[in-house]
Amino acid sequence: MSKIRTIQQHIHDQERLFPGATGDFTALLTSLVLSAKIISREVNKAGLANILGETDNINTHGETVTKLDEYAQQTICRAIGYSGQTCIMASEESEDIIPMPAGSKRGKYVLMFDPLDGSSNIDVNASIGTIFSIHRKVSVGAGDGSLEDCLQPGSRQVAAGYFIYGSSTMMVYTTGDGVHGFTLDPSLGEFLLSHENIRTPARGKIYSINEGNQQKWDAPTRRYIDYLKQDEKEQGRPYSLRYIGSLVSDFHRNLLKGGIFLYPGPKGKLRLLYEASPLAMVVEQAGGAASTGTERILDLQPQSLHQKVPLIIGSKDDVAQYEQFCKEALATAGD
Ligand code: AHG
Ligand code: MN
Ligand code: MN
């Protein structure tokens, strides 16, 4: 018989693994879970907006209807800002760091997030998500956090994960003790443990990349993708292309089934702090890998809040093979 376990019970158990735990971490994740339930409810109603008379961003009360990514941003800021566990936040949707509201308690955690990832998919009813990354404050003194607290390497994250608003709403997260997945039961309003200790296959059969960008790819990526398309006998196994264009969804599928996601160099598009680092922590905890092609994502020292990085993430052996293509390209260039 399988057990029934809520996210709350799970978070509480995870916090007990931290020496000197105070309950702050549980409270922070609880507020995040609340925000995700609110966002999920709104996402599920997205297709009804026009039918219910809300057009041109004006609803039936004459109020402006906020775009879903702004709504998600505001929801997280309101739920976390007043919770008292964070000292600073940063989001893909804000140019600068987000200070805590005046008068609210300051805590020891730093929250960074992508409020709505894959938002161009809302109109076509494809899965989207929210990604989060949690660090401890490192700047001196109590009180407000600063940019320094946000620009920490991903290896220092204390927790990371995502919510996916798909055929079901799920939460997948890690505190450095494996990766666990929970599915929202909307009738109960509870996330229930559905995927305990997720392990990603060492090698997959899926590759995910925007093929339309082929002309912009760097040379090793072009060679690697050509290689994957070769005759099955040449490279050992048949690969299928799967690309939704919503990172959380592409990542989640590959995490469960095995595979490799690539948004390659030279520059990349995805953000280190809100997308690459948190998913890198998740994938490594599930036995996979995340790389720029030449460096481990979690080792990168962020230089700025909205820094972009090439992201190659997924099954360990697939990512290692891509890195091998990069190494060979560098060696040839040096000849
Ligand atoms: P966001 O919706 O948060 O701006 O992220 C968009 C992303 C990501 O979800 C996806 O992997 C990528 O953009 C797709 O980009 P392309 O359309 O260039 O393939
Ligand atoms: Mn995104
Ligand atoms: Mn986004």
C-alpha cells in the first residue's frame, strides 16, 4: 500500500535535516506553495477570459486585466514579501532586485524566481511553470539583503524547484536530499507526494532544441545534432526530437523519461539565476547533469542579475557526450 503524504509534511521532514532548523524554511516554502496554488487557479481560467467578457485587457468591472506573468509576479511578491523569511528577492520580470515591503520582518533567505516560464504557450493551452531558487543571505548583518546575496553560484542553493501547470499541477523540488514530486489535488487544495526520489535515466532517447535557430548555433552544437540524427547503427540508439518551447515542460518530460535539452551558445537565451541554476540543482540531485558545454552550471559565478548562459541539461551521459563535442572543437581550433 502506498503512503499518503502532503507537501507540508514533506517540507517539515526536510527542514529537520538542517542543523539548527527554526521553521523559517518550512514557512518560506509554505508561502511559495500558496502562491503556486493561486497562480494555478488563474492559469486554469486563462482560456475563459474572453468568454467572460474580458477583452483588450479590460475586465467586466472596467479594471485592467493583468497579464498572467505580471499576475504571477505580484502573487509571489505579496505572498513572500510579508512572510518574514526573506531579505531580498529577484525575478526575471524585474529589472532590479526586489526589496522587502516596508515594515515587514526580514529573514535569512534569498528567493529568486521565474514567475511564469513559457508564457507564450498560455494562449495555446500548453504547459507552463514557475521556477524558484533559494539561497541563504551572505551579506553582513541582519536586515535587508543586497545584490551580493543574489549573485551566488548555484552550488550554494539551499533549495530549488518548479511548479508545472499542466494536465495536473505539480511541484518538483530538492533541498539537496533527492528530488521529489507532488501533484495538486484541486478538490483538497493539497499537493500530495506522487513521485518520490526521482532518478533521471543515465541516457535518454529524446533531444530538445529549437531547430529553427540552427544557423545561429555554435559549431559543436551543429555537429552534435547532426550526430544524433545519424543512422541508428552509427550512434547506437534512435533519438526523437521533442520541443514544446516551455523550459519547465521540456525539462520535466526529459527528467522523467531521460533526454537532453539544449539552448546552446554562443550566447544562449536562458537566464542563469532564474532558469539554469535551479534546474541544474534539480537535475544533479536526480542523477543528471547541467553544463554550458564547457563548464558545470552550478560552478558559475554570476556577474549580473539577468545574465544569460548556454544551457545543456538532462541525462548525464548525453550531456557528457555533448561536452566531448565541445572539447574536440576546442582541440581542433587550437591545432
Ligand atoms: P519565459 O516565458 O520565462 O520568457 O521563458 C521562455 C523560454 C523558455 O521557457 C523556453 O525554453 C525558451 O524560452 C524557448 O525559446 P525559443 O522560442 O527561442 O525556442
Ligand atoms: Mn523562463
Ligand atoms: Mn518568465
